[in-house]
Amino acid sequence: MLVKRYRKRIFALALHICGSSSEADDITQDVFLKAYRALADFEGRSEFFTWVYRMTVNRALNVRRDRVRRGEDIDDPRLEMAVAVDARSNPGREAELRQTYARLLRALDALPADMRTTVILVCMQGMSHGEVAVVQNVSEGTIAWRMHEARRRMNESMAPEKLQRKRGELSLELARALGEHGFLVPVLSKGRA
């Protein structure tokens, strides 16, 4: 029952951190197997999902570091999934979204590992600052600072003056999600869309 309840969220977390769907699938299986084997040792000082999230973050960061050391460069499934959902079979929109989302993912991936993980847990997993603080074993103030600094860095790298190509508007869902978490979402004139 716990696997069914948390599998999608654990997979999404692993995917966002390591950037490979096959690795994320392996990580998800490994984490649940490890959790099952260690269930008797689970002391209940934190919630079950927090414990499993911490294992996932650690395992995914290790996989990502290993891939970087090996110099692997593969297509990013996060980009493909986001474009597929938001383009809605419109080839022109797909090309524009691919450029915008690629920039967004490059900005996210350029963040230091701890800051990137914080953004993923808060913005993409919907966790509170308190929950993320427990998962990352830091204070809520540290989480708040990381989010503030991540916003600043990502806004700087996504600033309109840094954009060299024409791009379309973000989907309403993505723009709303980014805006809810304090990320600047540039508004384009209708003539540029």
C-alpha cells in the first residue's frame, strides 16, 4: 500500500534530480526495497514519506554525480514530458516550448545540488518548508534562503534581456505553478506569441 501511495512522487523526485527515467525507475525500486528491509528499524521520529524522500534524494544525488563523472549526456526526459503535456500536438508551440523549457531546466540544473533539491521538493513535489527541512536535515530558515536565492539565480538566468530567440508564452499551468513559488514569469506581448 505504501508503494502504491508514494511511487509516483518518489519516481518524479528521482527523475528531477538525476534526469534519467531509467535511473529514476531503478532508484524508486531500490528505495522501496531498502525501506521495506529497514522498516523494523524505522523509529517514527519523522513521517514515513519524509524518511523515504530522504533516501530518494541521497540515492538520486549519488546517481547524478556518477553520471556527471562518467560524462554521460543523454536526452532529458523532463523536457520531453513537459513539452508533450503543454504543446498539445502543436508543432510550432512545441518548438518554442522546447527552447523555453530547456533554458528553464538549464537554469535549474545550474543551481548547487542542495539548492536544486530544495527547489524540486518545494516547487515540484509540493512539500512545505518544514517538511523539506526535515528531509534535508537543515533549518526552515535555510530552506527559505535557498528558495530565495534559487529564485534570484533562476530569474537572472531567465531574464528577458538574456533571451536571444523569440519564444511563446508558458502554459497557464506552468506559469501559475512558477508564479505561486515566486518565480518571475515574463509576460510577452500578443504580437510575439
